[in-house]
Amino acid sequence: MVLDDLGSSLRGTLDRLQGKTRLDEEDVEEVVREIQRSLIQADVEIDLVMELSDEIERRALEEEPPGGTTARDFVLRIVYEEMVDLVGDSTELPLESQTILLAGLQGSGKTTTAAKMAWWFSKKGLRPAIIQTDTFRPGAYDQAEEMASRAEVSFYGDPDNDDPVEIAREGLAATEEADVHIVDTAGRHALEEGLIDEIETIDDTVDPDRRLLVMDAAIGQGAKDQAQRFEEAIGVDGVVITKLDGTAKGGGALTAVNETDSSIAFLGTGETVQDVERFEPNGFISRLLG
Ligand code: GDP
């Protein structure tokens, strides 16, 4: 069965349904409550949790379990289907020439993600280049250069230039030999106008094929606002969720995906360039419900 890695309390509740062939209202309510608790703990936005659990409840009560299916498997299947529907498959990433713009708040993990993605593309046989336009955060240039060298990919940045738009333009020209251009941008602590204006201008300049929003797994209920602002400014094609090696479950990504009508592209699972995984729905859903 799918979702074999469920958290113990939901598993316990489901296991109590083991012998049953039909679900009564009380059973369904208990499962739904357990799911709500897990998702809220995982930082999924409350409205979204309610929408999802209402739908699970409705289906579990209204639909007929297919013949031979136990009540437990029936409700588990509904939970899984509804979660997959929301989370979706990983963001499509053709292995071809492209420009990818990374956006997000300061500290979300953009610079690290740029290097990870470059490493990932290079392992797929492409020639990536990182273009570092973060002139705002002290140390961003050195960090990006160092990580690019560890990933063994091309790098462009200019510590003497404080105009990120110019760096972006010059970076694209200077790394013409590369086929995948990953443009790292400056973040701020919050969503001030300056950040949004800057990323809009960089977006116009580099005309990316894909715009990815990088989010810390611990973002929690702030994910909605952030996703909305970046969606309005540049449009978000995919989400990267970082620091999943920590305790946060990354439910904010679900909120962001829902707000931007996009999907999850990559998961960051550590500080080195190799600590990156393509998103895969099953593991992520189990983690959220765990
Ligand atoms: P930026 O300001 O968005 O460019 O963020 P950085 O890439 O500089 O990342 C901020 C901090 O988070 C750094 O100390 C990174 O090493 C760390 N970091 C980024 N991604 C991950 C991750 O997936 N796991 C862990 N444990 N740390 C990460």
C-alpha cells in the first residue's frame, strides 16, 4: 500500500479500522481529526488543512468502498489521492538549455540551492553556470563562488559591481558556453518593495524559462504571503524546499504550491552541493502525515 511510512498516531487510528468493511461517521471523524493534527503540526496553512480534510471526510462518507477493500485501505487511498492531488508531481525540468531564476527571502537557501541544482544538472550531462546577482548580502559572492567550485560548474559574479541587473546581463553573456543558466538573486529579511522591484527587473532582463521560489522548510504560516508576492511579481513555476534534514516538515511548501498553482521541483537535505533530491510525492506526503 502507498504511504507505508505514516506517523504512529494516524497509523494507530487506521489500524483500529482494520477489521471493518464499512466506516461509520465516528471512524471518519477520528481519522480526519488525526490528519488535521498532523498537517497543522507540519505547518500546512489552516484553510488548506480544512479544505483537504472536508474533502476527505465527504468522500469517505459518500463513496462506496470498492468490493474487497477494507475500510482502512479505503480511507487511506482517499487520503493519499487527495494529498497527491494537492501536492502534484515534481516540477517538469527538461534536460535542455534553459535559464532558471531563483527567488526567495534571505537565508532561505537560494545560493546553496543554485549550487545544488548546478551540480544536479551537471550529473545529468549538462553544462550549468551559476550567475550570482546578490549584491546585498555580505559574503554572498564568496559563498557562491566557493560552492560553484565545489560543484565544479561555471560561475559568474562581480564583487565590484553593485548593480544586480547589470551583473545578470553580463553574467549571461560571460557564460555563453553553458547550457543551463541558474540566476541567484538577492533576498531580504522581509518582502519589502525594494526586493520585489529588483527581482522584477532581473526577471525582465534574463527572461528565464523557469522561476523557482526557494523556501525554508520551517517557513510555517508565512508561506502564503510570500508565495503570493512572488507570484504577483514574477510568477512562480516551482518551489524548492530547503533544510528538510532538520525537524521542520515543510508544510509551507504545500501552501506555496497551492497559492502559485505550481509544484515542487527539488528538496534540499543538507549543506553540501550533493544534498539535493528531486521532489517525489510519496515520501513528502508520508513526512507531512508522519
Ligand atoms: P540565501 O540567503 O537564500 O542565499 O541562503 P543560503 O544559501 O546562504 O543558505 C542559508 C543557510 O542555510 C546557510 O548556512 C546554508 O548552509 C544553509 N542551508 C541551505 N540549504 C540547506 C539545507 O538543505 N539543509 C541545511 N541543513 N542547511 C541548508
